[in-house]
Amino acid sequence: MTHDGSARDRIDTGRAHSARVYDYILGGKDHYPVDVEAGDAMVAEWPSMPVSMRQNRLFMNRVARYLAREAGIGQFLDIGTGLPTSPNLHEVVQEERPDASIVYVDNDPIVLAHAQALLTSSSQGRTAYVDADMRDPGAILESEAFREVLDLKQPVALTIIAMLQFVPPPDDYALVRRLLDQLPSGSYLAISTVTDEFAPEEINRVMELYRGRGIPVVTRDREQVEAFFDGLEMVEPGLAQVHRWRPDPEQESVDTSQVGMYGAVARKP
Ligand SMILES: C[S@@+](CC[C@H](N)C(=O)[O-])C[C@H]1O[C@@H](n2cnc3c(N)ncnc32)[C@H](O)[C@@H]1O
């Protein structure tokens, strides 16, 4: 893995990238004017987009805490990690289990360029980063990080948070299965992804803005998201809008129409 000049050389500042648009809308600092233009256009179409993204990030935190604390999971494979945003998954997990191991995967050179901030593991645990595309699962499964950091005799949580909207059919289900098939019984799958069920017009206009910038995106309805979990044991409350999945008591209250993401967690029997 390199996260030096070569990653920076690959960064394309001529067109918007999903990781950087997300970073911009969430108030981060690792983006370019082209991402600001895209993000502003999207938020103009759907002013609740920052709320939805924030709620997704809080969902990720609650899922990571649940998996480490309640499900007893100490190994994580996180696909579509995004730019470092505090707290990162390993920080949430290692607060519960300092010995936890996390393998991060993303295909964007800007995430690779900032990967150092994801490699700040506790001394008892480990973090690693794989520069790979989910559409090429072999590259993930054959990577040194996957093979050396994760012990496949122990359960692993496969977390794919706010990422599958960028993986259109027909390969989407098979790609998730290919990764899950490598993990032992007792492993978990956690997903959040975009739905247009709660603000259809606004979200479909945002989707058109992504597509117009060369970023393929899809929305999915409840059934289509649930299908990723076929054959797995859903954790309560099952599939929910992300802000309704095991909410914290002090959580900001939001309207249904402000959140365009479904999320769920399930156990592999
Ligand atoms: C919206 S961000 C989500 C970041 C983080 N998981 C979260 O929920 O806060 C989506 C991330 O998925 C990454 N991504 C998109 N398509 C991908 C692919 N085919 N393989 C690996 N990563 C991908 C993008 O680069 C981006 O960093």
C-alpha cells in the first residue's frame, strides 16, 4: 500500500468524486471546487441531504458499537470507507475492544492519500488499508491486509456503509455474497444504502446530478435492500431508515422525509 505522491498523482480534480462530495457536504476539508459545485447543486435540490448523510454516519457509529460491544465482534472488513472522519470505525470499535482488527477498503485515490489517518490503531489492535474496487472482490480477498490481519476462523463483520448505491445491478448481490462467503458462521453483514422511498422527487433529482457527473448511482426500495440479507438472521429492528436503527436516546430528531438511507445488520448462521 502506498499513500504518498503516487496516490496524489492519481487524484482527478477535473470531475466530482463521491468520497469528496460526501466529505464536502459533511463539513470536511478534503475536496476540490468541482466537488463543491456538485455538492451545492445536490443540496439545492434536496436541502435535507446533509441531515441524511449525518444520520448515516451516526448509524455507522451505532452499528460499530453494537457489533463490538453486544455481538462480541473483534474483526471488521469495511468496504467503501470514505475519507477519514472522526470518529472512524476503528476508533468506535477499539473504544469497546482495544484488540480489534479493522481492514479498510476504498477505491478512491484521495482516500488512499489520507489513509494514514485510518491507520492509527490502538497498540493491542490493528488497522490496515486496501486500495481496491469492490467490483473486483478477488483483489480484496487476495490482498496482504485481508490475509494477514483477519483470522477467518473467527467471525468478521463485513460493513458496507453508504456505498452500495455506487454499485448498480446486475452484480450487486453477487459481489456482497462473494465477500460474505469467505467469512465464517457467526459473522455479520451491515449495510446502509440509498432509497428514494421517503423523498422520491428530491432524491431522484440528486441521483441525476451524480449520473450527469459520470458517477453511476442507484436507489433501492425496501425489498431490494432486504434481499442483500437473504439467508441471514436480522438483528432487531430489522431493516429501518438509518436514524431509526437502535437510535440513541439523545439523538437529534428528524423527519422521515429527511433521511434517504435504509440500514440493517444481520448475522450469518
Ligand atoms: C458516501 S462514502 C461512504 C463513506 C463511509 N462508509 C460512511 O458511510 O461514512 C462512499 C465511499 O465508497 C467508495 N466507493 C465507491 N465505489 C466503490 C467501489 N466500487 N469500491 C470501493 N469503494 C468504493 C467511495 O470512494 C467513497 O469513499
